[in-house]
Amino acid sequence: MDFRLGERSDEFRAEVAAFLDEHLTDEVIERVHATGTVHDWAFYRALAERGWLAAGWPEEYGGQGRDPFEMAAFAQEAARRHAPMDGLSTTMMVARTLLYVGTEEQKRAIVPRAVRGEILICLGYSEPDAGSDVAATKTRAARDGNEWVITGQKMFTTLAHESDYVFLLTRTNPDLPKHQGLTMFLVPLDSPGIEIHPVHTLGGERTNITFYNEVRVPDTARVGDIDGGWKAMTVALTFERSGGGGSETRRVLDQCVEWARTARQADGRRMLDDPVVRERLARVATDCEVGRLLGLRTAWIAHQGGLPGVEGSMAKLFASETFQRACSDLLDLLGPEGLRHHGEPDAPAGGWIEHAYRHAAVGTI
């Protein structure tokens, strides 16, 4: 059994690394960290110029036809280098969903612009009373002739302040069981009646709460069947959960290993020479490898033409849980000084472990 990704993936990984060396500057990383907006337009457009926003798509849809193993290498390298990929993730997830369940008009009007990096699409799922149980959504869409009138609110609408559209989950039939009375819409965020308010999170990211006050959209904005929104969203979630597999954990491990190579104990020994330190780093490294293999399984299933729904969920949950555990263990390893924030003088590992510890809490939703 060969666990390597193959020569094509290795070549693409090297190409991605060279691109990141050029475009993912310290200024970009610091700006993203300071604003909490995990998106940078200049970096995003540079990705678009290389054709990498949809690199894994078939060429007839604007992609490069790269296989899932190449895309796994791309995702791993981007995550390891702290690249701001939130905009790419949500936009291309929705655009790819449109290829499965969208109308021909939506495929012509939205998908090419997404592939060219001209627009961003954010996700309007969660609500104050409908978080992980997203099917409990109460935002209402009522039919009015050839239009729909949308009223309600969404929580954690990340990148709404940068996006052109929101992929919005609404309730269209309150009399049906909660998973059956839902309908998806692609709503322009410049529509009258939409308000966007910032929410700054424990993890340092900026997200938003969005309000919809009798927002009118045409029926052409509907994605999928009326009351069939759960099916459309399930397709999107399948793509969302098929990621790089533990790459965030690998990043904090690399940062902590680098710290352990240079930091000294009271007796002058390197931290890395302490067997307790090495055991803890090894445990995190083991979790990284398991997460990587679970992620590769989703890539293999996609390579065979399948949708890795169950396997993608397993990989996503394992990676999220181990990221939280690793951040906790590694922050403890740094000691009290590890609580210094990124940017503070003498912060161990640049303060990135402390930041990751706060950021990791959201992963398991």
C-alpha cells in the first residue's frame, strides 16, 4: 500500500510552495491576523490568475482537471503556511454545488465569475437558535408571485462584509418536518433590507450577524427545489468536509517543534531534549498522520467518482478534535509564557500557539 500522493502531486505541491513564497508575504499574514478577516483580495486574485480557485474542477467548467490527490497537496500546503483561504472555501463550495443542483442560468451567471475570482459567496446557515442543529432555522421565505420575501436573521455569516452573495437557508413550509420545509437561495448582499453587523470572536476572527427585513428576491435566486433545501445543503456540506486532513494541527506542531529546538531549560538543555516534551510532540505528530490518512481516504473516494459524505465527516471531526487537543497540550508545554499573544515581545512560538488555542474551539461544530 503506497501512501504517497504521487509524482504529479509532489510537483504541484512544489509549485504551490513557490507561489506562496512569492504571494503569501508577512504583510498579508499580519493584516489578516489584525483584521480577523481571513481573506485577502490581492492574494485571492493571484490564486485566480493561476487558475487555482477551481483547480480540481473539469476543464469544461473552468478548472484544470487536477486530481483529488493534487488538491489534497494544495490544501495541506496552504493550511500549513497559514494562507487565508476562507473566501475560496465558501465561494467554490457553493459554486460547485450549483454545478450539481443549480439552474442553467445560475451555472452561466454565477459559476464563471466565481472561478475568475470576481465574486465571493458566504454561507447563511446558522441562527441564534439554530447552530449545529441547522435544520431548526426560522428565517422565513414566503412566495409572492414570482418573488420571495425573506425575513429573519443569521449568525456567524463569516465574510458577509466582503461577499457579493449569501447562500441562504430559509424555511418555506413550517407545517412540514423541519428537514423537509427548507429552501436554499443565493441572495445578493446589496439587496434592500439586508443589514450586516460585525461580531469579533474569541479566536480573533471577524464574523457577522446578518438581518433580513422583507428582502425580495426573484424565484431565479432559488437553488434546488422548493422545500428541497436540505438536499442542496447536504451536497455543499459534503464538499466542505472533504479537506486537507489535520493540516492546521501540523502547522502548530511545526511551530512548537521549532520553539523546542531553540528554547532552553533552567539547566541549559534544549526543550527538545526533554523526553516529556518529545513524548508530547510525538503524540501530536501521530494525530497529524492519522488525520492526513483520513483526509486521503476522502480524496481517494472522490478520485473514484464518489461523494465521501460519511468519510468526509469522519475526517473533519477527527481533525477538529485533535486540533483542539493539540493546541491545549502544546500551550501547556509552553508554560505561562505561552499565554503571550502574537506580536508581544518574547512570545514563545511567535504567539501562534496561543492564537490557535482560541481559534480551535470553533472547529467541531
